[in-house]
Amino acid sequence: MSYLKFDKDLMINLEYSLYRNVLRTNRRGAYQNTSISGCNTTKYQGLLVMPVPYMDDENHLILSSFDETVIQHGAEFNLGIHRYAGDNYNPKGHKYIREFNCDSVPKTIYRVGGVILSKEIMFSSKENRLMIRYTLLDAHSPTTIRFKPFLAFRKISQLTRENEQVDRSYREVENGISTCMYFGYPELFMQFNKKPEFIYHPDWYRDIEYLQDLEKGDTCQEDLYVPGSFEMSIGKGEEVIFSAGDIQVDTSTLVKEFDYEIYKRTPRSNFYNCLKNSGHQFYYVPGKNEYYLLAGYPWFKVRARDQFIALPGCTLSVEKPQDYENIMDTAIPQLRNFMADKPSKSYLKQIEDPDVLLWVVWALQQYWRENKTAFTEKYTDFLFEIIEYIVEGRHPNLVCNEEDGLLTTYGRDKAVSWMNALIEGRPVIPRSGYLVEFNALWYNALKFAEEVTIETGRTAETAFYESRARLAGNSFTEKFLNKAGYLYDYIDGYKKDLNVRPNMIFAVSLPYSPLDRSQKKSVIDYVTKELLTTCGIRSVTPKSDLFHPHYTGSVIEKKKAYFNGMAFPWLLGAYIEAYLNVFHMSGLSLADRIMGEMEGEIQNDCIGSISEFYDSNPPFIAHGGYSFAISVGELLRAQRLINRYE
């Protein structure tokens, strides 16, 4: 039985199918993404989206869509679907869909009279190239298929309009053509595994509209260029494979290549396999011996904080320690350059954020727990370099205070933590001074360093880290623990933020905590009662005047709501770990229930993945990046913690 299967009734219901999309990627930053109905609903969607590094560091939409028309006895049945201005859908090919499933590759079954046609979409794992396999499962008379490519050649953040700068020329290549709309872009090679007839008929399709952009108040209409169409006959049982990419291929190998790519895929047959597959989609290998994790899709690049939070879950939790090492080994020279105040050209962005190094230590600690021997050989010196760098006060925005042993940062007029929403360049939540998760991470880092000195025989250094940790631990409880039994979110001078926020959960979840068991339980109780939802942890308690449960309204209203009420799935990893730390085996039932509730989200928004954040009150609608690395990575890590207890 298919795990990700959608029947006819769901597929022809556009109110359902337009709000669920499917994503396929390679490791070079390119992707294919559209709604399960085949209709693009945002400007970021398309069949071939890829980086063009020599132009800029953005992704570019090359091939927007590829319409199929079945022709029998002169009658034409168009299987495509586009939305035009005025709520007009044309054609309405979704009405021919009988089934869609995504267990291995996205597969749509169409039925037009006596014709049953299968369409499977595959994204090359190594190249910026899309493949589509069409199989005529049944037909009672001669059948022809016409294919019509809709081209964009634009940045994904922009839209295009009909213009005279388009290069309308094309050249014939093996079983297809190549074309390039604008100078500077790579050629688009469109080829088949059998020779088609190409009918040159350049035209613009005007006022195509993207529904979800419209609903968000974003720009949402554009014109797409169609250079012509391909036609070919197809017999019952025959397979036709289409390839579109920035390189010309040997079309005789397409059948074998498609089969091999399917063979390599892990079927999305359960929740874990969906998360595992999704975790692999964030891998980014832009060059030889360069390895990163993208923060998410469709618009995110490599962000340092996100990479190190997602890293253990997306690698170690799926038994991929070599991938962990590749990504960490790529990052370490760039981190060392930052600590040495040396310029470094890197795909790793926002490396200067003050908590990044703290998350790096946490990610190293996760590896230590898996393989102490390998850690000792590879990462011991780097761990101590980070601690010394922070203690010596060399970070531009992270101060280690000698009096209390804790860390402070300046964030009144710039975002310094993961709660980084801005309005007119200023943080919506100006978290400054002593931040609770910074100092929970710092105490944990000091205790971890102490542990490593003991395990590796560097006992002469043990006392230094032990005394630092003792001072920081005592100061932590004195500063952050309030009489109500939870932790202040941040302390800036005389201001102590009383809002119940989720950042205090790290003081319970991390391997080393300055809190005793009763204090941990009190923190857990607050998070459970006020912040836990079925799709994540709220960013602020509903009791706060700042609370906004729904991501609606103007752009400014949404930015205010972002970290003042939205629920974040990635925090469930820390919450489940904290809950198991306190309640051990008796906490498994709640942990399993949380994971079961998140499993329901696998068939919403981006099917097979988890979104960035959700409304924190019913109906818990997903928002932001629809496939988000830290959401997926932390759920993978949480599942592994549960499995170890079980």
C-alpha cells in the first residue's frame, strides 16, 4: 500500500491539491517543485530551478512547466493546468488525473477515454537535469502526444513579462533542441529518448498567476515564453523519456539512467524514510570537496546556525557519519578564518552570528557521543580553540564576563539569535544581554570540554574548565530562574523578559544542565502547558500580550507574529530530549504521540517533508520554507533518541 498516495477525489479538488507540493533536488542546489496537481502556485516553483554561479548566488527558474496533450482521432486532451488572472484555470488537465503517489518518484496516472498514461518525474542526483518518463499503459487506437515547454529564464525572486530581448533562436540536437532566452544564461537542452517532431511556433502566454503568492499579497503574475512544441506517436506499453538540463545527453542512455536513479532511491514508505529522504535533499555540494547543508527550500541558502543545528539529525541520525565529517571538515577552515579575523570566501553565510560557535560545539558533542575515537583524532584541538576564543573575548559580539562566567551579546538594534525577524532593519524581539539559550549552550560547552580533557588524558586542563563551568552554572540559576519556576528569556541590564518562551528548553535538553531535577521539571511543565502544540513549540505563551496565533495580515503584522506565537517543529527535538532526560522511560508515550502528530504533516504543504513553522492554533497551517532543514533534522534526531530508549 502506498504511503504518500492521493486518489482522484483529492486530486481534482483544487482547494486541496493546489496547497500540496512535491520537491525533488540534487546536491548542487537545483530542484524541481510544483503542486501535486501540476499547477505552479508560487514564483519559486518550476520543473527546473538551478543556480547559475557565474551570474549571481541566486537560483534561477529555467523551465517552468511542460504541458502534455494526448491526441486521438484528431481530438486533443490537454493534461496541463495553469492559473490565469481572474481565477481562470486553463487548461484543466487535473480533471483527468486518477491517482498520484510519491513513494519513490512523483507519479501521476491520467485517464482520457481509453487512454491511460503514466507520468513519473525524476530529478538527476548529480546534474542540473530533470527527467520525465511517460508510459502509455493502455490505448485502443493510435495515440500522439504533444509537449509544450513554458520557459522563464529568471531569478526565482522575480517575475518576467513579454519583452523583445528574448532570443527566439534554437538549434537542433540529438532527439530535441537547445535554446537560451537571454545572453549569459546556460543553454537549455530538451531531448527525448526517441526522435520527436519539433514545431517552431514562438509565443507568450500572458498573465499566468500564482495563487499562493496572490494570497500572501506578493507579486503574482507573469508571462511565460513557449518556443514551440514537440510531437511524437506512442504505442501501448511504450516508454518515452524527456530530459531537460544545462548539458546535452546521450539519449540512448536515458532509459537505463532513469531505472538506475529509481533503484538508488529509498522508498518513502513510512515517516522515518520520508524524513531521511528529505534530510538528504538539503545536501549541497557546489564544488569538489565542498559540502554544506542548505537551510531549506525554496529560497534559503547555507546559513551557519541552521547548518550546525540540522547537521547531527541529517547525518548521524541516519547512519551517515562520513557526511557529517565532510560537512564539518568543510566548515572548520572557514570558522578558523573567522576566529582569526581573516577574510574567507564561503557559501557559509551569517558565520558571525554570536551563537554560531556555540551550536558548532553542540554539533561536535553529538559526534563525540557517536564515536569518541574518531572525534579525538579529528576535532579535539578545534573544540578547545573555540572555547579559548570565546573566553578570551575575541568574538566581536560575544563577551565572556569574568565576574559571573556567563556570556552577553548586544542585540538591541540587530538580530543576534534564531529569533531574527526584522522590521525596518531592527529586530522585532530585541534580545540583548544575557540570552538563556546562549548560556545554556555555554555551560554545556564548558562541561563537554571538561569531559574531553578527562577522556583524552589532558587532565592538566581539566581544572580550568571545571572551575569555569561551576561559576557559569551557579550564575545561570541565580540569574535566569525566577520565583514562578521558569527561566527568563533574556536579561538586559535591569530588564528581565518575563515572557514564557521556548529558548529555556535547552537548559533541560542539553547533555549538561545547570538545573537540578526539580528545576528541570518545572521548566518542562511550563513548556508543556503553555507552548506545546501538535505541530511544534510556540514561540511565546498565549498569555502574553504579544501572542499572535495565526500568520495573517500585512507584511509587518506577519513579522510581528513570526516569533510571537508561531509554532516551530525544530524545537520538538530539544523538547523531546528534555522530556526524556527528566522522565526517562515514562516519557516515551508523550514522545511517541508528538512524533505521531507530526507524521500527519507529511501529507501537507510539501509532501514528504516538514515546513519551517505553523500557526499555533487550529487549523495549524504551515508557513515559511516548505521544506526546512532544522525541522527535518531535529525530528530525525528525536526519533533516534526515542528508538534508543525503546
